[in-house]
Amino acid sequence: MAARVLYLCKLCYFPNQCFMPNDYRPDWDIYTCHIEDNPAIIGLDLDLRRFAPLNNKPFAVHISVYLNDPRPDGFPKGTEFEILGEIEDHLVQQLELTLHAHFAGRTISAGVRDFYFYTADPLLHDKFITDAMTRFPGYKYDYGVKEDKNWELYFDFLFPDIQEFQRIQNRKVLRTLKQHGDIPEKERHIDHWIFFSTEADREQYWKTIRSQRFTVEGWPLEKDSELPFGLQISRNDKTDEDSIDITVMYLWELAREMNARYDGWETVIVAQ
């Protein structure tokens, strides 16, 4: 069985010029990192990047909930993780209803779960947070609010760097493949696209990667683009996360060094 899956990831991942709030669709994902030298997991709504900052929600509200029994690495154990999920649900429901707040992201690190919201007016935020947390008397918590017109908390703290953003996009496609029964251990044809500002750069890129078993499939041209000269290459590869990340990040990093744009990959589902 084979079905075609297309993945195109544009590197301009803060496209404020594409302000289309009617098209907003929550797009939550997570990634691992470090916060002040402690391992951390950050979850955020990636689709907010398309139209943030929201001028009518310039205040950032944060709530810190302290774990009662964290693991040595600072992350919650299974049972407490479930309770934190309930706390999150109540905070989101309460602040969306009372402050018309938008839930932007969450972090977990060093035994603390932090939740981040944006709102137009933080008046009485302390009361509303307390009302939500009364359901969980066994948990200590703090909260605060600050003006953040440019949504720096979202873009500079919660949002992943450009490399991690690329890996997140890879994982999204791999999840789709898995949902359709893909067998990641089986190699199959995978196409990649890269675009360049000059034909000379494109030729140099190809000379650099040709020894890595890639094959040229085409030379697409986008006449009205700043990077009009395309290169479509292919190679047989597996679709497990490590294999995809190694290949895609190699091509992506090389493109970045040459001021080119890695523009995505396409493959087929191999389910038997």
C-alpha cells in the first residue's frame, strides 16, 4: 500500500504579513530544552505565530504551580502529571471565561509547572486564579502579570529556535504517516526541495551533496521569487524520527549556510 504525503515547511515562520485570524486553528505541540540549566518541556500554540502579537491582548498572565513529588529531573510522576492536566483545564476554563484570556503556552522544569496567558485587561486576575486553584488545596502556586505588547514572552521564551521548529514540523508529518499505518523501518523514495538565489549556488549545493546518494529529480523555477532556482532531489530512506531528522537537518543546515531555502519533503506511506 502506498499513499503520497506532502510536507512543505517555509522558513519564514513568523509571517505577520499573513494576518488571517479567521483562519486560526489551535496547533499545540511540545519540545524539550533547558531552562536555567534544568531540563524542560515547553508546550505552546504554534498557530499563534501567524498573527501575534494581538494588539487587543497586551498583558501576559502567568501562573506557577509547584509539584508536590517531582522526579529527580524535575518532571512530574505519572499520577501527578494527571493532576496537573486537571489544573490546566480549570485555569484555562476560568481565565477564558472571566478575562477572555488566550492560553499561549506552558512549561515544566525544576519541579514547577508554569502556564501563560494573554489578555486585554488583567483586572481581578488574582481572584480568578484563586477561584480555579481552590479545587486543588494541596498545591502551592504563584502568579503575576506584566505588559507585553510585542508578545516577547511568546516569541522569545516559549517559541522554539528555528532548528527545533523544523524538527517539530518533521514530527507532525511522521505522526500523520504513523496514523496511516506507515512502517518507518522500511526504506522508500523521499523527495526534497531546495531553492536558491542563483544558479551557481544551486550547482555548488548539488556538488556538495551528490556523494550522499541523492538523485536529481528536477530543476523547478519560481520566476517571481527571491529564490527562484529550485533543486528537487530524492533518496531512499527510512521514516523513523532519527533518520528523517538527520537527513532533513543536514539538507536544511547546508541550505541555510548558502542563503538558500530548504522547502520540504514528500514521501509515500509504506504500510506492508
